Amino acid sequence: MITLQAKTREITGKASKALIKEDLMPAVVYGPKQEATAITVSYLDFTKILRDTGETSVIDLEGLGKTMQVLIHEVDRDPVTENPRHADFYAIEKGAKVEVAVPISFIGESPAVKAGANLVKVMYELEISADAANLPHELEVDITSLLATGDQIHVKDIALPKGVTTEVDGEEVVALIQEVEVEEEEAPVLDMDAIEVEKKGKTETAETAE
């Protein structure tokens, strides 16, 4: 289980931005049975968790008097550097199902793509429901079944782990093979009026010379 130490904080608002200099990132934790509480977590520890496991991992948040299981609900990032500067943690109610959008990872090699066709990824994540113990970090989609142009993979084709369900329509397209469109070069359009004028000009010049 992933653990992250937290402390309650008194500093709020714009002043909380200065916490980053002390390796502390402002955050808030809340949930159905958890009152919204302003906290700080280690910036380095949080960014490592975010990088290694993403936003769908269950984290044991410690240091607040009791250990609570949380999900990273939202991350506010710096618009220039893309570095996280604030996070919302959602406290999971014990035994309750969790609904999250899990990233889709495409694996394998499609014979159609190998032959020169395009792989069009329609979905990059899937909304699922599961308890904390069965929550996957990502869902793998094998594209080796895509043999020719027009072949598709649907939501119903994704093998969901035990205890994981989705309400997304099974016929929704996840990925498909599309033929590569080759743009034909257009032949230059001749300006017949300009050619006629040029011909007349040459004729007149010839007559003058005579």
C-alpha cells in the first residue's frame, strides 16, 4: 500500500504557495464522512506517487490522527511548468464502491499498423467502478487483434479485472484502424487568357519586325 504523510495547516490562500520552498505542498482532504481539512504533504513524495502510480492509486494518508484511504481527486498544476501546486484528496468510505476514470494502455503490435495503416485511439481512459482493493492503475488493451482497415476494439472487448465494472456502453469504440489517406498533388491550372495574350504579343512583335 502507498503511504503519504500529512499535517494539518493553518496557512491558506496565496500565502500557502510559499510552502513549496519547504518541500510542502498545500492540499485538502474531504469525503462523505470526512470534513474538508486543509493539509500539507511532502511535495517530493507526492510528485513521486503521481509520477509512478498516477491519480487512480489508493493512498494511505497518515499523520492526521487516523489513517484514511484516499484517492487523488484533482491536481492543480502550474500553467507554465506543469508542476503540481495543490491537490484534492477524496477520502474513501470503507466498503463503498469507488468510481474513477482509469487510463487505457495500448499494448502489442497491430498487423494493420505494421502494414502501413493508422491506429486511431478514440478513448484514453474508461470510467469504472470498484472497491479500493480491486482498483487498477490502468487498463491494458491489446491491439494485436486489429488486422485490417475498419477493424475496431470496443469497450466490451476490454478484459476488466475481478470486481471491476463499467457503466459505459459496451459498443463504444476504443480504437480502430483507418486507411492512410494519400494526398494527390493537384496539376497546375493553366491561365488560358494569359497564354492567349502572350501569344498575341509575340505575333504583334513579329509583324512589327517585318
